[in-house]
Amino acid sequence: MTINNRRTRLLERLREIDEQNAQTKGNNEISTVMLDQQSVGRLSRVDALQRQQMAKETYRRRLLGKAKISAALERLDQDEYGWCADCGSEISEQRLEVDLTAHLCIECAK
């Protein structure tokens, strides 16, 4: 896969994450769960709290994904993409196919 193809895939993934984050914020999934137990039973409240925590974790993982993608794009711009940040050896094509944001070779990642 060429560098331009990788850049395109990374930018597409970044756009997807931004769209998902916009939808999450629009749905108010990560806002505070109200404490009024008169209108909502305890089990419903527990379920709402669990959904809220899952939404927060999903949002956190998306932010982490954005950071990894941004770092990979920066490495592309600096002609350092595809080289291990620890030992300096080339990262295998197979590893980059699985994870476009990989910054360590398989040996250093262990």
C-alpha cells in the first residue's frame, strides 16, 4: 500500500471518529444522569448509569484513536512513518495493514 493510500485511510478514519463524536454529543449520551427516582425506578437508573459509562468509555477511546491517527499523520509528514520509534527498524507491511497507527515494530511492541 502506498503512503498516499495510508494517508487517505487515516484521514477517513479521523473523519469517521469526528462524525461519531458529534452524534454522541448530540444524543446527550454522556451527560449527567438525573437522580429523580420518583419518575424512574432504580433498575432503570442503574441501566442508564451503565449506558452512560459505556458511552463515556467509547468517547475516551475515540479521543485516543484520534491522537494515534494524528501522530501517524505527523510521522508521515516527517518521513518517519513505517519505522520503529524504539529501535529504528522498518515496521512490517503486515503490521501496518493491521494497524495503520503502529509506531513500534513487533519485537519492540512485545
